[in-house]
Amino acid sequence: MRKSMKKRIFLTLFAGLSASGTIMLCSMGNTNRVRRIEAKVAEAETEPVKPMFHVEEYCGRVAVFSSGRSEPFRYIDADIGLMPEYDRECLRRGIDFMTEDDLRSYIADITS
């Protein structure tokens, strides 16, 4: 009877330690995963997002520049003199677009 009691105690302790070890290993793995995700997010936040297109007044015309280029790849037929002052000022400063769809939408707005 005494041997049976010792065996039960041993098995209970072993099961508890096994469960604790499993929980500890899982939480350590989760902690590492969270740290990796946080590092990726921090890295992404520090990288500046560069626009794909830049539109500005260039030699009296509305010109579209591709990212990083100093010469326009396209001119837009829009009369700058007929635009509201706010739009002309925005063109003097330059307007950045992240997608081609945004650029198309802007071109449609100023040419219609």
C-alpha cells in the first residue's frame, strides 16, 4: 500500500512538472514570436514610404514625374491659369501619389 502511495505521488508530481514545463516552453516561444513581430513593425515604421509619382508645375505645364526621376515622363493638358489659387499653389509645391489609380483620378479631376 505504501509503495502504491509513493507511486501515485511520484506520478502526480511528474504530471505537474510536465504540464508546467510545457506551459513554460509555449510561453517562451510566444514571447520570441511577439519580439520578432515587434522588431518587424519597428523596422517598417522607420522606413520612409516613397511615392510612386510626383506632379508639379514644370516649365509652365503640369508634369508627372516617376519616383526618383528629375525629368517628367508625361505632361498633362491642363490650363494652370484657369485653376483655383489653392490648386496652383499645390502644383508649385508638388503633389505625391502612392498609386497609379490616385494619379489617374487626379488627372481626371484637373482635366475635366
